[in-house]
Amino acid sequence: MPNVTFPEHLQGGPTVGEIGEFEVIRVITEQASSALNGDDAAVLRHASPNSRAVATTDMLVEGRHFQLDWSTPEEIGQKAIVQNFADIEAMGARPIAALLALSAPTHTPVEFVRGLARGIGQRVEEYSAELVGGDITSGTSLVLSVTALGSLGGSLPELTLNRARPGQVVVAHGRIGYSAAGLALLQRFGRAGVPAELTPLVEAHCAPRLNPGRGMIARAAGATAMTDNSDGLIVDLSQLARKSGVRIDIDSDTIAPDDLLSAAGETLGRDPWEWILSGGEDHTLLSTTFGEPPSGFRAIGHVTKPRLDDPVTVDKKTPAYASGWQSF
Amino acid sequence: MPNVTFPEHLQGGPTVGEIGEFEVIRVITEQASSALNGDDAAVLRHASPNSRAVATTDMLVEGRHFQLDWSTPEEIGQKAIVQNFADIEAMGARPIAALLALSAPTHTPVEFVRGLARGIGQRVEEYSAELVGGDITSGTSLVLSVTALGSLGGSLPELTLNRARPGQVVVAHGRIGYSAAGLALLQRFGRAGVPAELTPLVEAHCAPRLNPGRGMIARAAGATAMTDNSDGLIVDLSQLARKSGVRIDIDSDTIAPDDLLSAAGETLGRDPWEWILSGGEDHTLLSTTFGEPPSGFRAIGHVTKPRLDDPVTVDKKTPAYASGWQSF
């Protein structure tokens, strides 16, 4: 009995084991083509001659980071790109390229790989980036590893975790808590059973979005520190606060549940603040800056001097939920 | 019953599930430390201001690319780095950084991860490169994905697959056939049972080596095309010949089995030419150049005009073995 079960509508056509490595590569590069692909390694063109390369990697394991009965192949590809590109944006850099390593069982439908590559192609295209290389291999489980490469131009420093300063405003671009609410809905109802009015939450989980260029905009506008809420709002801001040697206080009004999160909370009998404070994977950019929030960002709190206890507070109190994603 | 079985001598201590994500990361970065690691993404320092970034990725799956009863954790880490850095060298670039994504079952001994990271640290150190980032996650199988990044300085073009020209000499740096012979020995005898005099072949398989800088040396000396024998000598040279629109003829004397390969052939009752012509994973650099071979390289054949049949011949005849590695 195979370890990985593909939904029925993807089955019936050829499998990757039947068409073989070179055809699988052709299917992928058809959906996400790049003139830089096809040699031993890809040589990147930088837009500006003095730009520095920025690199990050994330691995997605079927059954752990996505489920084949919840997400379409396109959504899995989209999510893999966005969560990696968010880490490039969070340095204030521009994502320019991605590499895909894929381990898939031989019975994997070619249609799955085509959809996955289509989702990747769509998102890299949105960023004016390219899928420049990769590797495919057979394996018992379905594992994607995406590496994102970015370009950091100009003389301003990158946006690191350790450059938040007392007196700055904490700003955010993107929604907070949607992805965790979507996951909770999927766990209860499955994809097909989620009430129609709550589908935006499910979509935020299965295929998160992040507008290209927000990291660069914040950097140009004077932001100094940045991260994204991959693991959870409090967890990620705590890491930033600790590395910067500061305290962050969040104003609860600015992140309070909207109608959709409140409705999901009522439907599931759960407190939506848990999703907001401890849910990750929204890939919302979190930054610190003096003065006005950069375009597209909103103020959610303040940076103050460090205290001995909590690195991050909400309305100056210990947050009600503070855990986050655990890899093991 | 777990999918992945670790050798007994690695067991007994704590597992990654027991110590958790942050401790696992600490274990890895202790063995392969870098000041560039620890933020959302790594910003690379280039030695020269006008260098371009070069990127490649390879995935290694337990049971397929390595076996825990044949290779030590250190060797697995070493191999993962060398096979990726070989692809950077094959562009004529200098490897400067690696990223590691690792999916491991929760019962994985911490000692395994420590050894793996030590092997990675050893090899990146040899190249004056750094492990600048990564991702770890639990999963049912043991999967490593390494991305290598290089720096290509100066004004000479990179060494691509499509720039071999008739009249050039084909040159090689490194051994050919050793890795495949080592694999055949492991399949027959297991690691402990391999006759002592043949252990260099097994080591070539489990922990291939490639001297840093040979790709840059060849590029500086005027080489134009380059690859490495990842998949098999004939397969890899055929790809280079096809992309360049040329034919390559190898002189059999220059690649003939040495005493060790002959002894392994006799021991196993196999023809060592199969390992030489169709075995991959030596990560021997294969290049084309006008005039004398670059330092460290030896001539193994010639580039001629294309023919309609074989892209690569040996002594002007169809090679006896021409297959190579198949991913599915």
C-alpha cells in the first residue's frame, strides 16, 4: 500500500515512473520556463551590478505541510513559492529566482506534477522571477524543497532581525490569523465541507499571497528590522525582539478579529485570538520603522526598551496565546 | 515499524523528536557555523563586486542515494556538499555557500544529525564556503536537499554545456568509474565485507572528493564547456555534445581501468568498462579547451564535427555501455 494517496481526479493518466525523468523535467519546465535553466547550475543576472545575493530554503512534506485532499497541486506550488519569497522580502530584497527539488513516488500522476509546476510558474511570474533549476528523484514520500534567491541592491543595509530600536513603530503588511483559521476549518470539515462564506480563510491557508515588492518598499522608506509570521505572530516577533534587545508591545485593536475570523471562531467554537497570536503561515511582513508606516503597511504596535520578562506583550500584558509551529 | 532504520551504534542517545527543532538547529550550526546564518534569509558577501551568483540543488533520499548501513552520517553530509559544489565548479565558478533542508523522522538520533552536519561542515570548510541557512522538518523518510551557491567573477563567460567546439581537446579532472565500482562492491559485500585493498573504491562512492578551484582554473585557462560525470561518462558527455552540436571521441587508453578497477572487476566477475562508461557520481570535471589541458586536467579525447549517429564515441566506435542514472 503506497504511502502517498493522490485524489482520484488526478489519477488515470500516466505516472512519473511511466514517463521517466526527462519527460517529467519537460513537463515542469513547460509550466515554469526559464532560459537560465538546463545547465549544471544557473547563473543569475542581477538587475544592478552591485547587488548582493540573498538565499533561503523551505521544505514541504506531504501530510505535514500540506495534504493532497485539501490542496490542489497548483496551490501547493503557489504556497511553496510564497513562503520562500516571503523570507526574501523580509530581508528587504527582491525575489529573482527559485529552485525546486522534488522527491515523489513512482506512482505520482504526471497531472499532479504539471499542476504543481503551474502553481510555481504562476507565482514566480507574479514576482518577475524564474524557476532556474532543480532536481527530481523518486522516494516513498512526497517532499518539495524550494530555495529562493533574491537580489539586494543599493547601499541601504538589509532588514535583519536585530535592528529594531526603542521608539520605532511596529508595522504589518498582510492578514494575521487567516491561515490558522483556514487550517482549523479544513481539519473540521475537509475542503468540500467548509461553509462557503468562510472559503477565503481556507484559500489563505492553501495558497497564501504576498504582494511583490513590499519588503523593498519598507527598506526604501527607512524600515530597519523585518520578519514574516511563518511560525506565529508572538513567536516571530519575540525572536525579533530578543535579537534586537528590545520589547515589542502590540495594540490589540489593530489586530482584532475581523468579521470572517469571528464567524470562523463561532462556527468552530474556538477563540479567534489563538489563530491571530499563535497561528503562522500568513507570511505577513512585520517590520519596525521610525515615523509613518511605509506604503501598504499599517501600525500594530511599538518598540520599547527591553524588560526582563516577555519580549512581546499585547496591550502591555502577557499574550493569551504565545506558542507557534513546532517542526518536531 | 518505522520506515527508516538507523544503525545501532547511533542509537541510545536522544532523538530529534526529544530535543526539538531549536536544539537540532543548534547541533547543526555548532558543526557548520556561519555568521550569515540565523535570519529569514542569508545575504551573501561576494569577493568581487561584479560577480554573478550561481545556483544548483540536489536532493538525496535515504535508500536511493545513500544507505544508512553503508555510509556514515559524515560521509552522507560530505557527499551532499561535493555533488552540489561539483555543479558550481562545472560552471567555472567558486562555491561560496550551501543551504540544507532536512526531513527526518522523529526517532532520528541526534548523533546522526551531528555527524551529518560535521561532514557538511568539513567539506564547506575545504572550499572556504559556509552553510548559510536551511530548514528542518519531521517526515516519514530521511531526505536531504542541499542548494549550493557560487560566485562567478571576472569577464570570462561561464562554462556551459553548449560551448564545445570542433578542434578542442576533451579534458578531465578526477577519477572515472570508482564510484560505480564502489557501489557494486557495497551491493555484494556490504560495507564491512569489502576486501581491504578495494576500500578506496567504496570511499569514492560514499564520500566523493573534488579539489576546490579546478573549475575556475579551467575557465581561466580558456576552457569553454564543462560538466561533471554525475549520471555517467557517456550520458553526461552526450548531453554536452548534443547541446554544443558537436561529436566527442574518447581515447580508450586514457580512461582504461587501472589496477584497482581491474581487481574489483575480477572480484565481482564484472566488466570494469561498464563502471567507467556508464557509472556516474565520481563528480569528475569534464571540459573542452583548445591547446594544453589546464593544470590538474588530463586529455581524454577530442571534439569533432557532429555526426548523425552517436554524439559520443570511444575510439570512434559506439560505446559498449552508454546508459546512466535514472531518477524514476
